[in-house]
Amino acid sequence: MSKILIRGAKVLGGEPQDVLIDGETIDRVGTGIEAGDATVVEAAGKILLPGLVDLHTHLREPGREDSETVLTGTRAAASGGYTAVFAMANTFPVADTAGVVEQVYRLGQESGYCDVQPIGAVTVGLEGRKLAELGAMHESAAGVTVFSDDGKCVDDAVIMRRALEYVKAFGGVVAQHAQEPRLTEGAQMNEGVVSAELGLGGWPAVAEESVIARDVLLAEHVGSRVHICHLSTAGSVEIVRWAKSRGIDVTAEVTPHHLLLTDEMVRTYNPVYKVNPPLRTERDVMALREALADGTIDIVATDHAPHPHEDKDCEWAAAAMGMVGLETALSVVQATMVETGLLTWADVADRMSFKPAQIGRAAGHGRPIAAGEPANLTLVDSAYRGEVDPAGFASRSRNTPYEGRELPGRVTHTFLRGRATLVDGKLA
């Protein structure tokens, strides 16, 4: 592989430095590095980050290739600056066996745009009644470490306890979709003033908070790791903050859309704003931002949820829940967290690369930008401003809530083990 010299980039937002890539690794970091026979990337004024890691992506394959495939999803990931994504288990068939997770893993290897780490289902068929083959999935070629029934809550406390006990044996983690099903029957949006005015079924905050409270106590009892998917309420923040103060091994994620959008958007009745968990109030949004800043919430995860046009271009009640997010995540974080002064670029690297890689045990990712480290890197033009145009997305689906909205920042280059997957904003 040829050498690549990234010249004059602000590493983690700091002073300009040169980074020389030789093969799959970083050879040198410093100033005044001579290019020699290297390909030069002029990066003056741009931010250099470690390759982003998404702990929560829906790639839809196998079974819903009309929404997304591993290839199109990883192309979207590379476009957004990601070098590794964790693929959720709610496929058809469900990723609840070694065979299915190995299929997804190998499709990721074939795509070449980013590493794909399958997430295994906690229960057979996501039905919540019987533990899936957790050990077999971990021992498979995919080496699964994260397990989740995302899209459905593991609402049976005994099953959740058994799952936490099982994954503890090999250092795995259960990622819980916190939604008490009985409290959300018929729910269409956040329960509150707006739902009352619109006459839509309300989704109460307590439906999320009660499950989180139960699960952090179960994790403490078992001595295991639990991760909270797409945390969305101020009350959930307080429960996780309490659990961490108690020494419980809990981590939590927030999505970009929950950092920016509120339930006021539902007044448009545009199903693009229909998502699980629902968009919450301005108070919740501010609490989530503060919690991400102070470390109560560990990471940003996209919950990239692609849907075909017909599943969103319909009346609100019939529409599917979810938004695409891989190609806009970093821009939303820049707008909500960096430009508000809540996070530095070094903090962004922590929340979107270092920590998610650590939680998911993604070897070779979330590493320092230093000599000898894998050359998984993302170059960002933070001065860029532009309107979101889904027509240019690499994802197969277009269900973004940001169409026509101006967002800051643009990923110009992504490098996966020294190989450019994105060059000047275009897929390699």
C-alpha cells in the first residue's frame, strides 16, 4: 500500500500537525514531515479524528434489502466518517444464531467500506421468552460481544437477569431497548402537552425510566455490564447518573436526533419524525446534552434506521418508526455540542470513537492518533455549512428529518486501515 501524508490537520482539534500513513498504520505524527513518495492530503484548517464507531446501526440485511444492505449501509457509514459499525439483530431471519451473525460479519468484510460487528439477539426471534445462543455467537467467527433485542425490550426480569449472568462469563454486554410494553400500547409520540393537543397516543417517560431502573439494579446484583440504548428522557439521565455514582457498570448512549429535535416537530404530522423512542421535550433535549457533556451519557450512537419510501410516505399512525443517521451524525453533534461549547473536538473523539469502541470491544478502533496505531481516521471540514440533501445519500433509504436544514461540518476523507474509503467527500 502507498504512503499517505495528511498535512496540517488539527489533530483532535488541537495544533496543526502532519500525519504520515504507511500501509495500515500511522508511521509518524509531527510537523514538517517530508512527503517523499507519499500521496499528500492538504488538510489545513480541518479536524482529524480517529475513525468514528457506531454502536447502534440497522443494516437490515438479511431480509429487508429494500431498506438497506450491508454494502449500502457501510458506504453510508464511510460517508459519515465511520470506520466501524455494530449491526443490530432485528433482521429477517433474526441474528440469534452463529450462522446469521457470521453471514453479516462476512458481508461486512466483503463490502470493504468499514468494519461490521454483528450484535446478537438476546432472545430467540426477539420474542423475549428464551435466551438465544449467546455463547455460540460469541465463539463464532463474528466474535459477538454485544447482545440486544433492540426494537423490542427484554421486559422479563428473569430473562434479563439470565442474559446478564451469561455474558459476564466472557465480558460481553447486554444493550437494552428500554420500553415497558404495557405502558406504550398504542403509543404514537411522547406523552405530554403536544400529544394531548394532537390527540395522539402518548408514550410516557416512565415507560423508559422504569426499565432502566430495574436493569441497573439487576446489573449490580449480577455484577455484569448493561448498556442503555437511545436514552431519551431527563429522568433516565438521573437514574443512570445515580447508578454510576453507586459504582454500577452501566453505560448509555444518546442519538443525534434526540440531541436536536423535540416533540414539537410532530405538529407537522410528517412521519419522518416518528421514531422509537419518540422525540421528547425541550427540557429532555437540554438534559441529554448536559449529560453527554458531563459523561453521564457515554456515547453518541446513530440508531440508523432506514426505511423504504412507502413505509414513511403514509399517514402517521401507519408509518414505520426510525430515521437514517450515519451521514448526518457528526454534523448534528457539531451543531448541538461543539458549537454550543459543551464539547471540544477531543471530547467528540471520546464520545464517538474511543468509548463506543471500548464498550463494544472493537479491536483496532477508537485508538489514539499516534505512531504505530491503526490508520483508522476521519478528516472533517468543520467550517463547511450546507443544506442536507438526501438525494446525495449513500444509504439506500432517504428518511432523514434534516432534509433542507442547514447543518455544519462535512467529512471529506475517511481512512480504514490506511485505505481511503472517502476522498474529497466522494466514496472511493
